[in-house]
Amino acid sequence: MKSQLDDLRDRLSDQVLDATTLPEIHAAQQALRAWIKEHPEDEGMRDGFEQLSLMQDIAEQEEAEGARSESLTAGRAA
Amino acid sequence: MDELEARTLAELQGIIAVLQELTGLPSRWSGRVELVPGADFKGKKRFTCDIQIDAALAERDARWPTLIHEALHSLSVGYVGTDYRAFRGWEEGVVEQLQRLLRPLVLVKLDVVTAAGAFRDSERPYGVFIEALETLRRHLEAPVGGDGATEFYVDLLKHPIRERPGVVLAAGYQLPVARRVLFMQAFSAANAVLTRNVMP
């Protein structure tokens, strides 16, 4: 039978794996940091930082490209 | 470059040489490694093809699974941001399971001896991806055990990330009708986990 702690771990794991936007990624990073602080022996959960960091790179790149494209459109309109 | 960074670089070069030999796949690693002090992550293979490793982890035996995992990303075909995001379980699950399957052989080939219990493979977070992939592999009856399982995952690594669901689906279509129906049900559920299109 699953303990409450296992349930919490599963929910955090889902939050980490589902994060795609910058706010979701930052929230998941904070939650994962808090978990690792409370459970330093849980080395495996640290693997989640890899995916979050890669998703952050993708989201930041898209945001930068979006800003560039907006500024080009504004430049053409002016 | 300090001593630890030089050692990590040499270890990654060794691992990648062994993995290329075992899988027949070329690596796209840039040859650069950066040790990041106080990193949250253990390791990260950037889309620019550099590898970053947590500096504190690089000093411990526990670094080996991370080094092998990141080295496998460098062999993975179609490792680009947009496809990674859309099919992340098809990449992280494949790479992590291959890391677990190949690690003993890689360490033997590199003459690495570690303390017993130095590595503990975790059920979360990537364990959910591995469970989904293993369900599909069992339905396809890919041979059970070390070599058969390795073949299944190496074959997936050889296909671009975005094509991996199609590769498994095509294999499922080869099954006899009764088993194909069960496979299709399993595929829908597994693919939802692997692409994170799961219902809350």
C-alpha cells in the first residue's frame, strides 16, 4: 500500500514531468528543491532537474524568438 | 582546466567510445564538458551538444550512471528541443533504461570498480517512462533479458525521437489480430505517459 509520502512523491514527479511553460518550470523547480531539502537521501528525484533544465532552455529560446519576431513586425509596421 | 574537469572529460571520452562500439551509433557530443558548481541537475546534455555535470557529483562514484546517461543522449538520433518536448518520455525513458542495461558492461570495459551499492536506480521520475516502454516491449515480445531488451532500446535510439512511437506502432501491427487489439490499448495508455498527454 502506498504511503502519503509516496503519493506526494508521485504528484511531485508528475508536476516535474508535465512542466512546459516557464511559470510551470519555475514552480516545479522550487517544489523539487524543497523536496530534496527535506529528503536529501532521495537522489533519484534529482534526475527531474535535468528535464526541467532542458525544458527551460527550450521555453526561453521560444520566448526570445517570439520577442524577436514581434519586434520585426513592429519595425515593419512603423 | 582543473584536474577534476580533465578526469571527467577523459571518463566521458572513454564511455562514449565504448557506447559507440556497443550500439554502432556515432556520438554528436561537442567534446566539451563543463562542471557546474552547485547545480540542481546531476547532468545535462545541452541541445548545443555540450555536456554539463554537477561539480560535486563529479567527485563521487555515483557520477557513473549520470555520465553514461548523458553520453547516451549524444548518440540519440534527432535530439532537438522541439521533438524532445513533444516526446520526452520516448527520449528520457529510452536513454535511462539503456543506461541501466549497459552500465555493468560499460564499467567492466573501462575497468571501473565501484563500491557495492554505489548506484541506486530510482522509480521516479523517469521510472514512469521506463514502465510504459517495458509494457510495450512485453506486448511485442521483444526477447526478455539483457541482450533482447538492449536491442529493443538501441533500435529506438537509432530512430529520430519523433519517429519512435511510429516504430513501435508499426511493430505492433505485425502481431496476430487478437494480440494486436491488446497491444493497441496498451500503446494508447503508454504513449499518453511518454508524451505526457495524460488525463489529470
